[in-house]
Amino acid sequence: MKSLKYIFVLILVLACEEVVEIDLPNTNPALVVDGFIKISKDNADVASGIILSKTNGFYDTQIEYVGSATVRIVDIEQNTSYEISQSTTGVFDIGFPVFEVDKAYELQITYQGESYSSTSTYIPTASIKDIEISGVSLFDEEQTLLVVNLTDPPKERNFYLADFSFGNLAVIQDEFYENQEVAFPYFLEQKDLTELEVTITGIDRNFFIYLTQLIDQSSDNGNSRGNPFGTPPSELTGNIRNNTNPEQQVYGYFSISQFDAEIIEFTNE
């Protein structure tokens, strides 16, 4: 009888459980601008577009892309405007001009009667000379050490975003090795890989600071591998302005950058 009583109490407790969803205050959706235009050093092709979306509620898991906007790129020096079309909802990637290194461009967005803008200079990148691969033991865990050797272009100071795929991001500056070869180490956690694409993208100082803060915030929240253009863990100001309503928060960043990429293969030796 005692065991039957315990079973009855357990059933009663389980039957009384229910999922409680807490009502959180709804805030007006803000515009999110993934304006990272990447241009291949190899063939000058534009490998990414401008992606517009809106912030969503705490319980929402679907991204709401913005298709009802007008997007333009303006060559500031020539005062020439190029309207950018969508290949799919919210992805504006058709109609870019031929970008010139060290030249300034303006992004103009019109959405729901409001005007948004930002400016960026086309930043060149370093060339990937080679990538060294070795297995190391770090904190009793086997990891892969990649050493990326770059040929640093002559300039007073250069900044780079390194992308090791799977959301593995790191930022680099040539503070100690300007105008010479750069050896950048990175510990890779992924295992059982057969190949991996490594991308090095040139960025300016302001974008370097923004990405450094964003990667640090993501790491503090237990997510060091993520998208630098989504809604950040806390309010982090990018370089997009709402000209109609300056007090309104706009997330994301606009940057025009050259990148160099290399695919490395792993062996089981």
C-alpha cells in the first residue's frame, strides 16, 4: 500500500504541471541591416548582398525579412545612384556598381516612409600566403591549430576579419607587424573535418571595434559562434542612421570589403 500511495502522489504532481508562458512587453520591431558587402580579391565578384529584416519577440523563432524597402548604393565622388534589386525577399544583391578600392559609397534605404543611410569606404584585404595545420592538446582536449600566413599590404594600420567557417570568427590588427608577413594562429574546435574554407576580409578601424565588442558579448552569453549582423545581446550601435527618426534604434552595420579565401584539406595522418 505504501508504494501505491507514492505512485498516486507522483501522478497527482505531474498532472498539475503546465507550461506557463510569461507575458513580456512587446517593443516596436527595429530594422536590422546586414550590410556586409564582400568582394572577391580573386575575380572582383560581389559574394554577398544587403539583407534587411526586423527584430522579433522573445518567443519568436522565425526571421521576418523586409522586402518592401528601396535600397540604393551611391558613388559619392561621382554622385551616381544605383538601385539594388532583390533576388529573394529581403536579400538585395542585384545591380551593384563596380566598386573601387579606397573609394567612399553611401547606402540609402527607404522603408515605411523613413529614410536610413550609412557610408563606407571599400577596404582592400591581405593575401593568404599559406595555412599551416597541426594537431595540439589544449586543456586536455585535442584541437586543431591553424596558422594563417598573410602578406600584409603597405598601410599605416590594417584590420581584418577572419572567418574559419561554422561561425568561427576572429578579428586581427597588424599593430606589431605592419607592412610585412602576418602569422595569425587560431584554435579550431570542430573535429573530423575533410576540408575547411578560411576567409580573410579587410575592414576599417570602426568596424574592427564593433566586431570586437560583438564577439566579446556573444562569448559572454555562451555563444561565441554567431552572426555579427543579427540583433546583438545588448544594444550595440552600428553605423546605420535613421534620418527620419534619429532616436529609433537600428541594428547592424554597412561595410564594403575585399576578401581572400582558401580551402584547406585535412588528412588522417
